[in-house]
Amino acid sequence: MPGYSAKVGNVELVSLTDGEGAGPPTAVFAASTIEQWREDYPELLDANEMIHPRYGSLAIRSAGKLIVVDTGLNGPDGKLLDEMKEKGVDSSAVDLVVLSHLHPDHVGWNLTDGSPTFPNARYIVSRADYEFWTSPAMAESDHVKGQVLPLKDLNILDLVDGEYNVTDELTTFPTPGHTPGHISLVISSGGEKGFVLADVAHSPAQAHYTDWNPGFDNDPDTAQKTRHAVLDRLEEDGSLVSAGHFPAPGFGRFVRTGGRRVWQGV
Ligand SMILES: [Zn+2]
């Protein structure tokens, strides 16, 4: 199986990358020091000591459905559609697009020139995130106007609550804090477990430094509680994790070694 795909029971995952950001790690994680990064995560720093959060999406084949989770930033070098072609994921065959939350780097390819990029798909988002981002204070954001509200007008957006069964093997799981209605996905198939992390964590460093909040958490205290609870659970149950902002392909497990929780890529 190529490195960009993984299996959880009968469920197939295909890692997709739209692009990546760049920033000083201590600007992203205010509680961290550059010494900690140099000492513990030199592999995550480039020559200028920047980190590069990936804009990752995921295609999932489950129970006869083709599902895309998150649609990237669609910046000047956005390559999600090229990646899909290269990896054999047909955009017109996508049945469902699940949006983990409504930040700009997760909804960028919802529409192309005003038409759905995935013409035969319904789009799914949590009601809590939709209500937050379409409140009067937020609805004027460019990405909400351009990539979210039209889905509602086209009547192809479904708002879901709590734990919603996307398929028999795939269930949404509320992980609030990063945004009010942020969701992850639990995969359960053939006795195996998987988890689509989305923005519960933004860097492998948070496996150990789980308290580190990125500056863009909407509610840092709740995000931190959620992160601890989720990473503890994933360490315990050994789920195969897909982490959209981690280095490609973003598949791995949270494991404990030498008294420290680490991200072990696969
Ligand atoms: Zn994000």
C-alpha cells in the first residue's frame, strides 16, 4: 500500500495535501521556547527555524461511500485537486464532504467559481460551528461568504449534532475548543479503531507538550481539556490517527516511550 494510504479494518484512508503554512513555532505556540523545539523537535524546524503546518485533507472509502474530510485553504499554490487526481480520488464521485470546522484552511475548496467542487456531494458540518460562523459578527468573513453560506443557499449542507453516523463505520465526535463546534471522526471497522484528529492538535510536539495551545484556538481552556482527553484516549486504545496539520502523510499513533508520549508516524 503506498505511503499516502492506510487501512482501518475495511475502511481505506487516502492522505491529501493542499499546501502548508510557515511560521515561527514560538509564535504559533506562545507557551513554547525555541530551545524546546531545538532540543526535542529539530526535525520539525527548517533552516530558518520555522515550522510548516500542513493543510491536510483526507479521502475515506467506507461502506461504499467516498468521503472527503476538509477541503484545504485553496491558496495561490493550493494543489488539492491535483493531489486527488494523482491519488485516484475522483472529485465527481465524492458522496460526502465532512468539514471538521469552518476555519479558512478547512473549507477553501468547498466551491470553485461559485459551484460545488464536488458536484455530487452533500456537505456536513456541526450545527454548533455553523451557528458560530454564521452569527452576525462572523458571517462577513470572506471565507464564510465565499465557501460556507453558498452551500446553504444551494441546499447541499447538512447540520449535524453530537455523534452522527456518517456511515456504519464512521461517526462524528464533538471535540470543542479550537472552534465551538469542532468535530473529529471515530472509525471502527473489522475490530480496528481509527481517529481523524482535525485540529485537536496542530503539531506532533503536542503529544508530549499537550498543554501547548496554538494562538488560533477559539477557547483555549476548552481546547486544552479536549486535547488532553482525546490524546489520552488515543494513546490508550492505539487508534490509527490521521492528523491533518502534521507532516505528510499524517498517519500515526500516539505511543508512550521512555516516559513520554510521542507521535509515531506510520
Ligand atoms: Zn486548521
